[in-house]
Amino acid sequence: MAVMENETKLAESIPRLVELADFRHQLRTFLSFSESASESCGIAAQQYQLMQVIGSVPADRQASISYIADRMILRHNSTVELVDRAERAGLVERRHDEHDLRRSLVQLTPQGWAILEKLVALHLEELHLHAEAMMRALRKVQAISLANRSSKNGDSGEDERR
């Protein structure tokens, strides 16, 4: 019993721990949903993330392996392996860049687009159901962070909230 009380006191001494833990829980809950939704469509969550990146490439960019790796925060070789698996699954196809034959460009197949469209709809519905709890947790962390920054600067923080 004394150990638990000591741990509670230690946890209470860490600023913003409870708020950060709640925010992390909200994020993990959404990510867990995303993994389950992806699997229900017969793909891995990372393949859904890959398809999101490819499907949302700005008009002035191309979905090169380097671009995908940057957007997914993956190493180049890991991205190549992910694209290989998605290509074998029929979700994407790879072609050579006409201007630089060393570069591969990746695009979604019709099957990839169909799965992406379904998963986006499922994710938007999930966000609609749980966005308020996620935003409330984020606002708590943000408010504490702003108050902490203001107290360190010695002002009321009014300028930062505008």
C-alpha cells in the first residue's frame, strides 16, 4: 500500500502527466480503430497509411519512394519493402520517372483507390464520433502548455492566444 501511495505522489509531481496520458490514450484509441478498420478491409494499417500518402500527393509533387518515406517517417529501404508488399497485394503500381529513370513513382491501382475510399469514410465516421474527446484532451494539454509558457515569460499569455 505504501508503494502505491509513493507512486501516486511521484506521478502527481510530474507536471501535465495526467493530461498527456489522456491525450495519448485518445490517439492510441483512434490508431487502434484504424488498425482494425484496415484489417477488416484485408490490408495492414501501414498499407492504409501508404495509400493515404499516395492518394493525397499535391498536384505539384509525385509519389516517389523518397517522398513517401519522408511523409511516413520511414527509411528508404523500409519504404521500398512496404511498396513491394502493397504492389504484390494489387494496391499500388510502380513506374519509372520519365525524367529520371533511377526514380520510381508509385500510384494507386483502381483496387487501391476503392479500399482507400472505404477506409477514409470509416475513419471520418470514427472521428465524427470521438473528435470531441480527442479535442478536449488536446485543449487541456495546450492550455497547460500555454499557461506554463506564459508563467516562464512573466506575462499573462494574452499575445500567444490571439
